[in-house]
Amino acid sequence: MQQLQIKGWILILILGTAFTACRNDKAGEPSGKIQLGAIFCLTGHISDMGIPSSKGAQLAVSQLNEAGGIGGQTVDLILEDSKSDTAAVRQIAGKMLQEHPEIPLLFGISDSDLARTAGQVTAKEHRVFLTSGATSPLLPAQVPDYLYLACFGDNVQAAAAAEWAYSTLNARTVAVVYDSVETYTLLLHQYFISRFESLGGQVLAVQAYDPADMSRLGQGLPQADFVFLAAEAAPEAQQGVQLLRDAGITTPIVGGDGFDSEDLWEAHPQVKDVYYTTHVYLGADNPDESIQNFRQAYLKAYGGNTPDAFSALGYDTANLLADVIRRADSRSPEALRKALAETDGFAGITGTISYAGGRQVPRKSVTIIEVKDGKRRFVKQVVPAVIPNP
């Protein structure tokens, strides 16, 4: 009889332990691998930003796992293609959270319209979406509390471009040309005009174009001190630069981070007097040790392919999330949201990230790059003195 009682107590203890483990799993603290969900544009018209971003994120996860993971647990990156399409983003974000309920948040995407859509989906599930490269400073207001940027806002880079052109190029007049379809380019050129005019500069002309038919781009533009070209992505930027030159525009051309690409500009060695704002300079001549370590690791991982700023943004975003998970010591979506909001002084390849004062956009430095003879050259790193309101 006594043996039966002892066995009964043992059985109760075993069942109780199992019940507690199951209860903890349901409470948002599952055991096993840590799952991170990433959505990038791997195909479609902005895949030139999405592919390097995804590679940067995968490199970060690989390095995390080689170093023992997070708290001794392996990180599992679940990567999906948004196809550069809003409907696809909505469907994929919902599907990921449904099929992988252990994912505490999602990250990725370098397009503001697509990032807003992803954030709206995740917010309904009380999960954060952290965009690695979508630069609209309006995103946090459009998806309060649940959409964070790991990059600077367009008002920051536009102000940097305006201040740099005014002071360094001694430019006092500008012609502005912009893609009339994308939110990114609509905002970028407006913020640029606001800051350039506040400095005392004069906008001689504003010309919109449809990226589906760029044939008339640059025609009829006056000869200003420079042209500000707001293009969505590097192929569009390169085509725009060529059309401006064909139209007889010989003055410098300045653009935003949509210009950023190593391989594309190398294929056009005739290009000169082109400058753009971006997140970081990753050239072999950058003396920063952390940047060179990242560059060499990327080259090794991807068969000699050179990283660009979007590669670094994907890398930083994945590492920032790892830091958030460590600090939260939890995989609860709410605990992670709180830890992300408290980020202060996270040192990334693309700069220091802090979300001070409840902001969901970090104030980071802006890098100016020159394109000449198919090569990119570091010009300057700046923090603008005045930033237009979102």
C-alpha cells in the first residue's frame, strides 16, 4: 500500500511538471529555438534593396548561432518574399504569424508603403514590425506603438542633402525631379525643398515623372546649380541620371538612399558629379574596424559580392532584435516591444540607435557618397542642424 502511495505521488509530480511546462509555453515563453520572422522584397521592382538586406540579416543570424545563439538558444530565421507588392505583404505577414505563432515580432522591408502594410497586420496581433530600411518618418503615426524604424527618416536625409549642397557645393538654386508614384520619393523631395528654401536657396523648377515612362524626364529643366533627383531605387536612379545628362543637364545631381548600389554604378563608369545620402559607407578604405569586419564577413559569405547600405541595415536590424531579446529575457511580444522602446545607444554598423523620448525613429547620422567613374567615394558624415517636421 505504501509503495502504491509513493508511486502515486511521483505520477502527480510528473504530471504537474508537464502541466506547468505546457502552461509556460502558452504564456508566450516557449522552449526550443528562437524564431525571428523576416519579410524582404526578394523579387519585383525593389528587390535590389531587399536582396542585400536579407543577406545582411542572414549573416547576422549565422554569426549569432556560431557564437552560441541568444542565451544558448539557436536563432531560426524564417524568411519570406514580399514580391515588392502590397497585397503580397498583407497576405505573407498574416500567414507567417498564423503558421508560426512563436514569432514574437517581424522585421524587414525597405519600402515605406509596404512597411506600413506589414505594420498594420502585425499591430492587429499586438506585435511589432521593425523596418530595416523604410525611411518615412510618418510610419510611427500611421501605426502607433507597433512600427519602429531601424534607419533614419527621410526628413533627416533630405535635410542633410540640402545643408550639404548649400554649404559644400555653394549651391543657391536647384531643379527638383521626383518619382510621382512612391511615398518615399514624394516625401523626400518635399522635405528637401522645405530645408533648402529655409536656408535661402531657390527652387527653379519641380518636375514629376512616372517611373513607368521616364522618357520626358529632364526635358525643359532650367540650368540650376544642381538637380535633386528623388528616385525609388538604384536602377531608376541610374536611368534618371542618364536622362538628365541626355537632356543637357551638366550640373551635379544629388539624390537619396535609393541611389545606393555598388554593382550598378560600377557598370556605368561614365557617371560623374553624382552624390547621394545614405546610411553608411562600406568601402574597403573605411578605417572603421567594425565596418571592415562586416565587409569581410559579407564578402566571404556571399562569394565576393560587395555589401551596400541595405546589407548593413538588414544586419543591424537582426542584431538589434537579438539585443532586445537578451535585455527582455523573454519572448513575450509585449515584453519585447517594451525593451525595443527602451533601446538606448545600440551600436550598429549604420550608426547608434536610440529611441529617446518615446520616438519610434532613431536620429542617426547621414553619409554623403560621391559616384565618379563608376566608383563610390566617401565624402562626409553629417547630422543636419535643422530637421523638417514629419
